[in-house]
Amino acid sequence: MEIADLTSSGERFSAPGIAARFDENWKECTGRGVSIAIVDSGIDISHTALQGKIRSSSEAFREGKRIVFRDSESGDAAGHGTACAGVVLAIAPDAEIHSIKVLGSAGIGDGDSFLAGLEFAIKQRHRIINLSLGTTKPQYAAPLRDLLDRAYLAGCIVVSAANNLPQPSFPSVFSSSLIAVSKATEQDPFKFGFRFGEVIEMTAPGVNVRTTWTGNSHKTVTGNSFACPHISAVLALLLDRYPEMTPFQAKSALFAISKAASTD
Amino acid sequence: MIETVEVAEVLTTPFNESIVNLLDLSSRAIKAEGASVLLPEGEEGDLVFKWACGSVSDSLIGVTVPSGKGIAGFVYTTGQPMAVSDAERETNFYSEVDRNTGFSTHTILATPLHFDGDVTGVLEYVNREGDPPYEPFTSEEMDLAALYADAVASLVHAYTSADLLGEFSRRMLEGADGEGSRDVESFLADLEGSEEHKDRIRLAELVRRASSLGEKERELCENILESFVRYRNGGH
């Protein structure tokens, strides 16, 4: 399939016709050459399942009023990033994971460092940016929206976990400029859902997910945080197959694939 | 003066009771063996078990979770809810808590408490009732826990505000100095020791409990008390 076909005509979005044009070779890909930034609590690179898989580890530090990023050797402050990396690598084993630590780093872990981490990932032009976290503070909504626009224009595909709380969580509610994900009980990573018209458009496996954990262990976890890296990993496979794919095309592709799967 | 001295207790007790009641109610709905609320304490971001229900609630209250440790630390740091179905393998924190409390943690569901955009604490449910193998907490139960967390967060905020108000009142009294202050302290000491004062506090507590039962109960309570006062005053 040509990616252009997927996006050139409105009528071609009528599934399953469009999906029938979508070859399935991407499922055999491994994410090779695709960079994924995991903006989170860091990654435990000593975990045997992750050794050699983490291409870089950066960490937010405060310098006066500025937040800067330097190489990090402090590992994972909470286990969250390690769990997300495990989910990605289980599906896209050759993806290039880059850890950007903004939680529990050097005494900071607030919305400012979260914003700075996203901006850092965009500047690095990582193809996929995994945000399995968010903020409910309204003062961060506008700057996050600006950053998402920058990401879109830079060709970075931002994937964000919804929270399942009554309050809106940013940036996951900005569905027009990112891919927001909530958990589903489905276990097959290729059977994700697309709910056009919903604020949180995508669902992916996020219930009882077995993944890496700090202390060189594994855990069975449930949460939107773990559904999000599923979609990041699927996108890594798609970008491995179609390296020129834009953020717009990526979302269209996910839509088509999910519709095809639901009519199988 | 009575109100000032008792303000902390009078203000916080209803919230304390409501939080524990809600924990009990919600843990039944979520089919958990116990529930707890952890709040941050100190500058390091440690979490402390502040309220709990379940078999080891008494020994859990006051236990500190070091910053970033355990599922609670994880949820507090990220603001994202999560459930773990094999928590007994947790190496860094729960094994230590379990040793101290004699409890055996095997499943955990934790969700952040949000208030006014901030993560203010963590609501945690532990274990299934019955025998192993234990069912993991479901996706639906996680969503339900988030709704309970919203109510708990509001109560915790109200408790914290009441506690601050009580502390403020206490400091105001402590801050007063001179002869007048000693007279006040002496008066209050006598007052607190008096049986009449204790009776009044008990009565106030009884009225508070009765009035929390519902609108009709409040009306009935009010009518009874008014009738009694009218009767004692010789009215009709």
C-alpha cells in the first residue's frame, strides 16, 4: 500500500476497503531504526531484558530558572518508565529507545519538567514520543498544546495515555494533535481499537500486561500507562515499514487497521 | 472558648469518620480486603498511611512509604492509576510493610487523589477476599476506584482545611501572652476537666451523628429537641 492512498481521498477511508489495500508486512517488522522517546521516570538499563536496548538516557536538571537535560545514570525513580520500555520492546524489539527522565529526577518532577522533557524529545526529532503520564493542572494546557503543534510539524508522533479520572488530563485530551490511548482487556497487540468521535480515540491492551519492572523483575500490571506504549510499539513497526509516514498518516493508518481488524 | 478549644477535633472528626466509612464502602464495592489513603509528608515526598480499613488498618496507620517506592509512590509520582496482580513479588517496599503488619499483599489497585489539578495523595485497595488464586482487579474496578478517589480527595481536602483551621486556632491561643492569657488558660483547663463540658461535647456529637443520617432524621431530631426545650421553658 502507498501511504498517500490512505490519506488522499475521504471515500477511501470507508473500511474495510481501505484496509484491504494495506499489506500486512508491517506486522513482521521489528521497529528497526525507529527512535522512540519515553518521557517518564527513567528506565532501569540494568534490567537483563532491556540491556543494550536503551540507546540513550537523559535526565532533567534545574539550572537556575532553566531546566536542562544531561546524561542520566540514575535509572528509574519509580518503575514506570521501565514498565513502558518493556511493553514497547515486547512488540518492537529493535526499536531505538531513548529515556527522557522527568519524574523523580534531581528533586523535580513537576509540570515544568514534563513540558521541558517533551520539548527536548521534539528537538531531538524522535519519531515517536511516548507520554504515559499527564497533568491535570490547567495552566499547562496551553503550553502543551503549543508543543504538540511543534511536534506535529516536526514529524514526531506523540502518543499519550489517558487518565481514567473524572478530571481532564493534559495532553491526552488534545486528540487533534496526538494519539490518546486508554486500556482495553484485549491481549493481542494488533487488535487495538479506534473510536472516532471520542476524545480518547484509541484503545489498546492495558489489562494484566506482563512487563519489565525494577529490580530485574517482571510484573503483571493494569493501566492506561501500559496501553500507551502498545500503540507506540505498533507505530514503530509501521514506521519501520513506511519510514516516511507523517503523524497524520500514522493516525489514519491506525484507524484503517483497527477497522479492518474489527470486521475480520 | 469551648468552640475554639475543640475546633480541631470537632471539625476533623466528621471528615475522619467519613473517609474511613467511604474506604469501607468502596472496598466492598471493589471486592477488596482493605483500603487505605496515603498522603505526602515532608519535603522528600514520602507517603504516609493516614486512613485505612481492613484487618491490619491499625498497624498500617502512620507507616511511611519512602519517596518513589512501592506502587503508591509510583502512582503518586506519575499521577496515573495502576493495578498489580502479583504484588507479593514486590521487592522494594511491600515485603517490608507485610513483615511489620503480618499482612500478605498479593493484589493492589492504586489511584491518585487529585484536587485542584494537583496530585494530593493515593487511594489504594489491596487483596481479594477468599482464597488463592486471587483474581486481579479488573479494568472496570479501576474505573470505579477513580470515581471513589474523586470523593475521597474532596474529603481529604476538607479534612486538611479543618485541621489547618484547628491548628491556626490553637496557635492563636498559644500566641496570646500576658495575664489575660494565663486567665484564659486557667479557665480552659477548668472547663476541659468539668463533667458539664464533657456532657455538652457528648451531646453535640450525638446531634451531629443523628443529623448525618438524613433530611428526615435531621427534621425529627430538631423537632424533638425543640419540643423538649419548649416543655422545659414552660411553653406550648
